[in-house]
Amino acid sequence: MAEALVVGALLSGFANVVLDRLISTEFVKLVVGKKLDQKLVDRLRTALLAAEALVTDAEQKQFGNKLVWEWLDSLRDALYTADDLLDRVFTKAQICSKVHIHLPRFLNFSDRKMVTKIEDAVKRIEDLERLKDTLGLEKIPTGSSSWRTPTTSLVKGKVYGRDSDQQALIKMLNDNNDHQLSVISIVGMGGVGKTTLAQWLYNNEDLMKGLDGFDLLQQDLKGKLSEKKFFIVLDDVWSEDGEKWNNFVTPFKYGRNGSTVLLTTRKKNVGPTIQNYNSYPLEGLSDDYCWSTFADNSSFPESNGSSELEGIGRKIVQKCDGLPLAAETLGRLLRTKHDVREWNKTLLSDIWEFPIADSKIVPALLISYYHLPAYLKRCFVYSSLYPKDHQFDKNKLILLWMAEDLLRQPKRGETLEEVGCECFDDLASRIFFKQIMDHDGEYFVMHDLMHDLATFLAGKFYCRLSELGEKEETMILTRHLSCNHPISGKIYSSSKIKSLRTFLNTNLWIKKESTTITCDMLSNNKYLRVLSFHGLTVFPKLIAKLIHLRYLDLSWNAFEVLPQSLCNLCNLQTLKLKCCSSLTMLPSSLGELIHLHHLDLSGSAIKTLPESLCKLSYLQTLKLEDCLKLTLLPNGMYNLVNLRHLDIRGTPLKKMPKGMGKLKELHILSNYIVGKQEDNGIQELGELLNLHGSFSIQRLENVVDVNQARSARIIDKKHIDELLLEWSSGDDMVSDIQIGRDVLDSLRPHTSLKELTIEYKGKIFPDWLGQYSYNNMTYVSLESCKNCCMLPSLGQLPSLKSLRVEDFSQLKCIGDEFYKNEDDRTLHIAPFPSLETLYFRNMPCWEVWNLPGSEAFPQLKTLQIRECPILKGDMVNQILMGIISWSLDVSKVRKLYMKKYKLSTNITQGM
């Protein structure tokens, strides 16, 4: 039976996790010879090695044998039990070794009782090993069949073999222009490319002209769509209920003729029963186009160009059944393998014989999984806890992997978070995860077929209650449980759910969990490592007894205080208290959580942070975004020498604590508030050279010496992508105008900067702003520069796409200086060659706008002018006509907008 192979694949490497615990320095020091006899430890090690050798054989060749499948389940259960017991012994030994921590009463169990349990676990593993002859298993040394690729971000690949499908669908869309509403479904099996084709249609600019896209979750949908021609895509639809469909499409019937709903589905009978409904069957790709997809992803012929490899590759492609996802995934698998033997292993794998008719599993994807390193297999399967189509966060999943000991051991100088990031990027590069970017930021999803694969591999040990219902009998082996809806008391209190390691709430909007029900579940599962609950009004005291907890997410709860007993959780790595809007205080002994890596208090009502927080020497992430009642950070923050991420956006801090310059590991510092003292001034930024991403410097009016600004070394911070330089609002006059300009001049950023925002109280901008060398700059915003009488020369920024200028009270004229700096002797280019959006607002004295003699704004799509009441109308018309005449493609000038007082005019070209 194929399940034997894949379950074995999960076991391969899990025995190593237990073995690593046995030989770790701390375990040997605290446990061996003290809590556990050396002979028992050796006996367990021997049993683990023998069992792991058998797992390798089962992984490679056992099909169709139900006894092997059951044997593997039993072995996996035994390994979980052994690991839980060893972890408990080790944790108890750790607590006892710290004399300043009082040993809780619930830990005073008999050492002999624990030893007996471990002996039983060892005997169980030994008994399973003795079944090798009965099952026909042989001991094979473990090896590695894994591969590595460089960490890369996901890029959208080429679409092969869909030209005729694209043209057919375009024709169907055009043929429907006389109908008020048409529904078209793209029907095909999973992985055949339905979503890719729908995305292509949606992003086709020519096809979408005159159409509006809408979010189906908007209120008053009927009103939004009324008298508008729209195009809406519904991806992965399953419902065949005609009545529900008719109710669903009702608000869509009020649009203009030619409006279309496009849906993708695996079922032929999905779709509303309306007059203008058509389906388009999407077939698999031909072998030639499938080969093109495979070759593109396997770097053929760039690095794998031999004719022998091509012959093998084409045979592999024939087994993909025309599924682009299968060809893409296998191509990524073989991308770095240049040996004929490795390609033949994939071609001749027994996994191709997997009975696809009896499951949702595609053999090609199973082969890609099989070639993963053991730790990546564990990480991938863990993601089966998420529901289908769940949008998950990369960093959160990494923290969960850490809590479950799923990652490989860090190398010297490497953090566990860095290992997790590498593992995640590895899985993403092999198409196991898919990156999505939208207006809400970055998140990841799993393709349906990948989710099916993860669910299948997870077996009985992982469970999503939303799909399981209340079938308790299937939960005896369950170690990892997730839910996205309220759960009945029967499930919580079930005596069969007693060995959980994970209880993960994947839905933030589950409210009003019963504290009684919660306590029933906690009392039955003392080995929990991951726990998340939302909607509680009282903190469950039993949580403090879960000494194995590594990850505790109590976000969106309504309790006001946390008990001191929370600090008994000596293994805790992650504590999330996000949006606990009633929580005002943390335990004073928070510093006893010595293994804490990640603390998130964003959106809470915390007023102060305990000074003991500064004892958390392993703390790497501290999130304090929108803590609206927090005004000061602890004085000893400089002791957090491993801190890499500090987010204080939206938190009204009065000043920064002293000595922030000592936190040299900081990669993310959302903002820095410049103080007036030497130990919290701008010079503290000088040693923070590893800052990445977005960074804001506020209250720059407190910099009174140009040398202080220069010592901040902003120009050396080459990893900052977005920079905000802000002089606080208030008195709009600066006491020394020249010092303000010199300070801004000294804060010149690195040329790798992509986005720049300046809120400035000086009169003149420095020359560096707008220099051609800033060729990565795509966005500039100049705000509240109320003393400035002229704009900087920004026209020579070659990549600038968006420019905002607002609240310039003194500016009267925009002239030639805006387009180029005559003192800059570098090569001049046509002004604003890449600018697409130009925005002016609240410039009450602006009268004159002169265009340059040469062509400018060739790519401009949107121009907005708001609250500029004395800008001359004839001049505006001249500007508009000039911009349109210089546009490289007049049809792309989509929006020209002016607003003076209450007058609003829209001028649209090419629509």
C-alpha cells in the first residue's frame, strides 16, 4: 500500500530528532545518570537506530501491505510517546537545576513512575523492531536523496500551450457583449491550469478596458455594480446547489450589457441556472507543451542540456498526464541534478504506480515530496493543519516549526529563525508553497493538489476538525489538531484526545470560547507544545502547568491580567498577545521566560513593560505596534543584544531608551525617535548597519549639530528600502534654517533606496535629492514642507513611478528646477521618464506650472491636483495637452483629476 511509503517518509528523520535529544550536551548533563539510568538511555538509542533502519526499507519498497502501514503508524506513535517522556524528564531537570524557580506541585511526580513509562516505550519500539522478519523488512543504512537550490523568491513562469484556449475564451467573452450578464466556467481537473488561465484573462489590459473589478465582500454589492460593466473571477468553485447559485447571482443582474462572471471548477455541473451560461472544458497540455514547462523549470538546456537527459525528461513528462503543475514541480526537482542516474531514478520510481483513481494524489507531486530532506518533509506535512485556500504568514509558520522541533539543527553562527527561513524558501522554490502579493502585503497559499498531498501524508496524526466533525474514534493517534470554527464540549472533553502536541486555531474570528471547555482540553493534554485560543474573557490557569509549551497565542482575548504563574513556562519560545485590548499589565517576572524568542503585544492596552523583560537574552522579535497607552520602553533595552526585530509603529513613545546603538543585531527597527540627550540621540544609529526594510527617523528637530546627523551613517545602511525623515509638526519655523538643510544633507541615504518620504521644515532641499545615481527610487513623497518655496530636482530619477507633493504653503511656481539640476553635470535624460502617478495637494499659493522644453512625463497615467485654488486654469489645460501629446501611448493616460474647492472634474483618455 502506498501509504506505507509516505508514512515511512515522515518517520525517516523523526527518530533522529529523538536521538539528537539523547546526545545533546544539556540532556546528558542534567538527565543521564541522574534522572535516567545510562543503560536505559543506551537501550533506547539502540532501539531507535534499529527502527530507523527498518523505516528506510519500508519507505523505499513497501506497497499494498496493510500490515506495514499499521506497523509504521504504531512506530510513529511510539516515537511521539518516547519524545514526550524524554522532554518531560529534561524539563523537570532544568527546573530543578534553577534553585531560584520554585518547583510547582504538579511536577512532584515519582521519578520511578516516569522511568517505568520510558521503559514501556522502549519495549514497544523493540517489539516493533522484532516484527521485521514477519513483515519482510531489512535494515538499510540511512542515506540522503535530497537536493538544494539557492534561496529564491517565487516568480511567475511562462504559460505554454494555451494560445488556442485564450483565444476561445476571448471569443466567448466578446460574444456575450449583448447580454446583461453571462457566466462562463472553465472546467478541468486539479493542476491543469484553470486558475492560471483565469489570471491571464483578468490581467489582460486590452480585454479589461471599460470593465471594473470588485471585491465580492463589499457591502451593497447591488449598488456597486448597478449600471456598470464588470468582470469578476471566482476561483475553485464547488457548489452544485442551483438555489444557492440563483440567490448568489441576483445582485450581478443589474450591471450593463457585457458583464461577465468567470469561474474555475473541477465539476461539470457547477454554475448558475441562467440563460447565458457557458462552460469551457480545459484539457491537459500536449506532451510537447508539457515538455516546455518542464524544461523551463529544470534549466534545460542551460545546465542540463545533454540529449540523453532530454530523452529521459520527455519520458518523465509523458507520465505527467498533461498537468502543468506536475511538470513544473518535477522540473524544479531535477533543476540541480545533472546525473543521468538521478533522472532515471525519477523516471523509474515505483511511485508512478500509485493508484491515482483511489485518491486525489498526483504521483509526480509525491515524487517531488519523496526527494525532500527529512526535515523539509516534516515541515511540509505540518502545513496540512491549515484549511484549503488558507492564506498563511511565512514568519508565523516558521515559529510553529520551531516549536515542534521540525527544523534541522542550526550551523555555527546560524539562528533557528534563519534555518526556518531557509526551509520555507526551499519549499516555496519547489512550488510546495505559492507566494501572493496584493494591497494587504505578502502571504502564501498552497495549491489544492499540494494541500491534498500534505493531508494524505499527515495520516491520522494530523487533524482538521472542520473536516473531521466529531468522529472521536479517529483521534486516538492525533498529535496535531487545528480548528477554524467553534468546537463542541464533547470534542474538548474527549478522553481519547490526550496526547496532543498542537492545538491551533486558524480563525481569528472565533469568539467566546468557553473557559470550562478550554480547561477540559488542557487538563487532558499535558504535552502540548503549540496552543492558540481566541475569545476568552478569563485566563485559563491550567495553561501555566503546560511546561512543554513552546508557542502560546492568546491574541484577541479579553482578559485584563496575566498571572505570575505564566512564567513557569520555561520552554516558551513564542508568546502572542496581539489585540488583547483589555490587557494592561504583564507579569513582573516575565524575565524568567529565558527561552523566549518572540513577543507580540501589538494592539494591546499595555501601559508599561516590566524591567525584567530586559533579561530575555534570547529575545529576537518584540512587536509593540499600536500600543496606544505605552509611552516608554524599559531602561535596560540595551541588554537585548540578540534583538533583531523591534516594531513600535503607531505607539506614542515619548523618547527612546538609552544605548540603542548596542543592539547591533537589529535588522528591523520600524522607527527611531531622536532624543535630546547623547545616549538617545541620533548618533546611536551609527552602529546599526544591518537595518533592513522600512525605517523612519522622527523628531529630527532635536538634532542641533550636523556632526550628530553625520554620525548616524545613514548612507552606510544599504539594506534599507524605505526611509522616512520627519521633522515634527508644530512650530513651522526652524530656528536655524541652514542647520535644518545641513542636517538633511547629512542624512543622505544609500543609493539602493526604493522609497523616500520627507516631512521637512527647511526652505531648500539638498542637492542629493533627485540625483540620477538613485536609480532604484520608485516612490517619493514630500509632505508638510511649509517653508519650502521651490521643489527639488526630481526629474532625473530614472525609475521614479509615483510622486506626491502636499502641504507646501509657500510654493508659488514650479519651474525648470523641478526637471533637472543645471549644476549636476551627469548625463541628463528626458524628465520623469518612468513616472506614472503625480499627485499635488494643499498648495494654496501655487500659481504657475512651467513645462520643460523637452518631452516630459512619457509614461504618466494619473495626475491629481487637489486644493490648489489659484493655479491658473488655462495653464492647467496647457499642461494637460502637453502631457497627453508627449505620452508614448495616449491610451494609457487613464485618469486626470482636478479638485478646486468643491469643483471636481474627471478627464479620461483612451477609455
